[in-house]
Amino acid sequence: MKILWIDDEIELLKPFIYLLNQEGYEVKTATSGEDGIRIASQEVFDLIFLDEIMPGVDGLEVLKRIKLDNPQQLVVMVTKSEEEALMKQAYSGWVDDYITKPFSFNQILSVLNRILKRRQLIEEKLAEEYASQFNILGQPADHNEWIEYYRNLVTWDLRFLEYGSKELKEIHDERKQSANAGFSKYIVSEYKNFIRGKGPILSHNLCNLVLFPALKEGPLFFIIFDSMRFDQYLKLQPYLRDYFEIQTQYYYSILPSATPYSRNSIFAGLLPLEILQKYPQFWLFEEKGQNRFERELFAELLKRNGLKVNFNFFKLATIEDIEKNIQRIASDRSDITVVIINFFDLLLHSIPGRGDMKGLLDDERVLLNLLSYWFPISPIFELFKSIAERKKQIILTSDHGFIHVRRPTIVYGGRDISPNLRYKYGPALRADEKAALVLNNPGELFLPVEDPSVRFVIAREDYYFIYPTKPSEYEREYKYTFQHGGISMEEMILPVGCLRPR
């Protein structure tokens, strides 16, 4: 096994390095952060020991740059004992273990045993288990089987956060890409049946089929995390289970899987075209503020269902909004307390120095690890705990997910094309039908248009739209970013958690 040790006082570590060599480890050294970054980018290491405090480029900056180049690189931070608590708070989303100065050789071996040898044993069994499980699973045939298949894929995503060889993870990524190709074909074939009521729960019947029946157990909170995926939901569960019993079911986002369509449909209990037809004053074609009438749409939905209940409505866009309103929201006595939280953006915006870490934050696995660090210290978690103290149940869900886009596809049309990367509408749109669902008549899928000449194109799998002018520039700018609005399991298959206080 190959180790890189980055420390400006490497001479003092030579006895340890000698003993590691005797144990069969190959150890390479770097005496500065700059050298460490360079060596780590040129060679593959099983583990890196990194000193926290060095002249020039310090440990945190070295850590950022190493993880930027290789998010899966194992790093053990070497720190001073009196700073260990601070280290855990600052770096726990990034480093894999710690060792404190002064340390003994036995402590070094202990770290290696914990990380490398345990990993080696687990990964050997993991590969066998993975092959066995997916050999049994066949191609899904209906919406329930697709949910189950996606659940299995996500479960393995989370296991691969800690374990799994590079080769096995690549096989898994290829399997997910292949699955999304099959899922896309299934959705294109069956979506019309879905909106006719022959399929899963969709955005527009979520309230009627899930939320309103839950009122039988008493007042509740309906919390929507904007752009939360199923894998993120699973990462939150260990924290929430201390306060709630959790039951999970699933629904599918309508198309496009984007907030102006999916969330308006949730609160209206109608498909987008039906909203325009029934409440034209509440549907906007402009790009900004398309969800400004959700409260009014929800009030109309309650009236149509003959539900004489009172409700309150909170939209929380910033951490400050949540901190200021925790007690006010938790103590709300309405029959239904609706809380919409700008979840995904808050996660990203809560990370210090994110501006120089764009490439790192575009990695799905790193993002999930960051969520595990951020959520338990966030005011969102405090809100959930406050609600649990008041013995209120919560229906927790998302309006849509997101996907890591990888493949560009050119969209052709006039000047008046919407700016979205995963779906577009405008006059005379054209796109490759292998990469996109092309809707010459959007009304067939109950999508409203301002002009009869308007068409929709919705990206399939992990494609994203670029323009024929400057295609290379658009490809470079948006490749490997997180986007939503298209046809993929990650964007469309969503959890609905019923959280009952313990």
C-alpha cells in the first residue's frame, strides 16, 4: 500500500517512515504543501497523511486542492491535540480520520488498520455482494419496479461513499447511466398514461392522496425541501430518527421536473395546463416569480375538496429566515402548516469559501458527505426538533430532484427560448430525439403555452442543452453541474416521509 506524507518537518518523522517501510508500506514524502499537491496529482496513493500547520500553503488549502483533483482520496489530518475539537468542526466533511501530535507508531498503525485494512476486507466482500444483487434484479417493468430499482442504486451510492474500489464505482456509474436510459424510454412511453391516472402518485395528486388523509391523525406540518433527492433524504434519516418514527412512500414529479411546474401542481392539485385554464390569474409565463401564488392555489385546493381547515404558509429562503422563525413556525397551531425551504441552495451557501471549490462541490459523493456535516448543526434541524417537542407530525418531501449533467446536446430555435438547461420552450424548437423528448403539442402533456407556435423539449438521461453558437463554450461552462427539469430517476422519483414524533 502506498502512502504520501506531507509535513514541513519530515526529518522528525523518519523513524516512523522507516517502521512503516518495515511493515510493507511504501511511503513517499513532501516537505511543503505545494510539493504535496503536485505529487498527489501525479501519482495514486492509498492514503495521505497531511500536517495541519505548514508555512506557505497550509493544511486546509492543501486538503481543498487534493480533494478538488480527487474527491475520493483518503486523507488523515495530523493536528495538535488541543485543536482536535476545532479540527472536527472545521474539517469533518472533508477528512477521513485524524491523528494528534505527539503520536506513537502504534497510533499510526491503528489509523492504517482502521482505514486501509478494514477497507480492503470490506471491499472484497462488497464486490461479490454487488454482483450477486444486480444479477438477480431484472429490467423494471412498471413504476413500482422502477422505484425499487432506483432505491437499490441509491443504497449502493451511499455504501460507496465509504467503500468500493475505483473499478467497482465505475461499473456502478455505468449501471446508473444505463438504468436512466431505460427509465427515460419508460417515461416517454408511459407518461401520458400517468397523467390519465394509470400510474404512480404524481405531483398534482400528492396532497389528495398523501397529505389530506394524514389529517385524520391531527394537525400536521407539510415541509417541502426544494430540490432534495432521495439519496439526500436517506442521509438525513439517522438524525431525524432520534426524534421521529419515519415511514416512507414515493411519488413521481411531473414534467418538466422543475419548481414552476412541479410545485405549483402540488399546491394546486392540478396539472399546469389545468391551472392556467381554471385560474389564469395564478399562472405566469414570465421567468421570475412563477411560484408566487402557491398559497392562493392551496386555498383553492382545500375549497374544492370541501376541507374546512385553517393553514399557514412559510417560505424560507435563507438561514436567517429559518433562525428568526423557528419558534414561530414550530408553535403554529394551524391544521396544516406549510413550510417551503430552499434546501439545496442553503446547503451550498452554508459552505465557507465555496467560490473557489466549484469543481469539488459538483461531485455528488462529496456533496452527500457535506450534507452529513451541515444538517445536524443547521437551524433546519433545530426546527424539526422543536416540532417534535410539540408532538406534531410532519409530511416531508421535495418538489423535484436534480442530476449531474454530463452530455451536451444542441437545441435549435429562435431567439425567444427559455434559459433552462434541462428543458426549454419556444417557437420552432428542434433537438435530437435520442437526447430529448420533443413536444410539438405541449398540451398533450398538459403543459401551458403562451402562443400556439411554442414547443417544449425536455432533456433525457444526463443530457443538457447547448446552443449551436459557441457550443464548446456552453459545454465547458455547464458540464458536470447539477441541473433539474428533465427525465431521470434522480429528478423524478421522490420520497415522501411521514414523521411521527416519538
